[in-house]
Amino acid sequence: MYYLFAQGMTKKDLVEIVARKAHMTSKAAEEAIDVFLDEIGRSLGKGVKRVVLSGFGVFRVTWMQGKTVKIPNSEKTVSIKRHRLPRFTPGSRFKKQVQR
């Protein structure tokens, strides 16, 4: 069924698939997905350097250096502070699934 989403998959679609395959209610599946995603974000936000999901990939945080940029079509410049950004590196099994 998941291959029918040629235009993209939404969270609602994912919840339905997880609920069906795990034999659980849609509400329980949505809660499980929310907890999963929240914990990854919360862990990285609290200073954990990497969240590794074997075969799927690695979530990590990198620092973007501060810089000054010029706004197009004007003479204004804006300073962007140094900030943290989430990054994802896909694992080998995940790459193979996508390449099929």
C-alpha cells in the first residue's frame, strides 16, 4: 500500500501503515511515532551527539558558523548567529531500500 504514495507520504499515511502492520489502533500508532520523533529531537537538543538507528541511519547535530549576509536588491546586511542544525546520514540498509 505504501508504494501508492507517488506524490509523497504524510504522517497520517505513516500512522495508518504502522497501525495496520503492528496490529494496533491508529491513536496508539500515532502516539508511538510522536514519542519516537520527540525523543530523537529531545536527545539531540540536550547535547547527545548522535542517535544511531542501525541500518536506518544516524541523526546528529552540527554547528553552522555565524556570518553576515547581504539581502538581495537592497544594501542591507544581516548578521546570522552561530547556531545548531540537525543532520541525517542514511545507513546502508536504508540506502539499498531507496535504490531499488
